[in-house]
Amino acid sequence: MRNIIMRTVSVTAEYQPLSAVSLVGSVTISTLPSNAGDVFFRGDDGSDVPHQPGEWYEYFSVDLSGIFVKGTPGDMVKIVGGTW
């Protein structure tokens, strides 16, 4: 089954996953240009990887429950793609 993935995630000061359950898809993940600060993604080595407001990347066949973000509370991450 193929499904569209469209969501926004409100960032908190502590790391949180982009999905509470396993959700594998090919998506574009972007930080909104209106964000107050950088959004930090947890790197594969545990480091903070900053994404500036308006930055975006395409990911293929990733599990959103394994991608963690934190930053200025109220800033947003947008996810658009699908399970194809």
C-alpha cells in the first residue's frame, strides 16, 4: 500500500522522534524559514547537526521514528513524501 506522508512537527527543547511509531518512507524534511533558530538533528554519532531555517533535504526509505530533532520550542519541521 502506498500512502502520502504530510506532517509538521513542533520542535521542543529535548530530542523527540519525527514519528511516534515506525513509519518508513521517502520524504523531504525541511525546517520552516520562519523558525526562530536552528533545528538540531541527532547525528548517527549522537552529535547535534544544525539545520538553519529554510534548509531542506530529501531522504529515501528512512524510518521517521529513528530521526530525532530538538531546538527552539515552537519552531517547526515539515515532512512531505510517501511510502512508495
